[in-house]
Amino acid sequence: MKQKELKDELMNLIDKKSQFEIEIVERYLDLVKTYRRLNKSIKNFGDMIEVRNGAQTFVKVNSAIAEKNKINQQLIKLGEFFIKKKEALENSKSNTNFADPSKFL
């Protein structure tokens, strides 16, 4: 999904007058950008990277993997906020608080 489409979707879920909720959207989008950059880095350099320290050379796990996992957890946590907002929006659309006229017949 493109960044603009994601932002539009998230902005439609929140109260645009709330600076707090706008900040949550911005943080989420920043985390998505970082996650994608880390993913690209892992694809370019691989799961294992070669490290040179003076005369020594050794192979170790790409640290971007651990960072990607941390970002993923943060995205999941912030995603819960948006899931709740979406559910509240859907409930407000379906709950009109009007009585069903067929029940009176």
C-alpha cells in the first residue's frame, strides 16, 4: 500500500480536530517508513552480514532484523488503536438509535 493511501485511510478513522490522534497517525506512518527501509536493507545485505574489525572478519546476524521486529511490535500496538477507531466508526454507522418500524405493526 502506498504511503498516501495509508495516510488517507487512517485519517478517515480519526477525529481530525484532535492533535493527539493526528500525532498517532504521523507516528504510525513514520514507523511504517522505517520498517520498509529496514526490510529493504535486509534484502540488500541479507540475514547475515560480514563484519571487519581490524584484522578480524566474522559473520553475524544483521541487526536490522531485531530492529524490524521491534518496529513490528510498535506497529501492532498502534494498529490496535486504529482497529478500535474503525470498530467505533462502523458501530456508529449501524446504530442509529431508531426503533425498527416493523416491530410496531
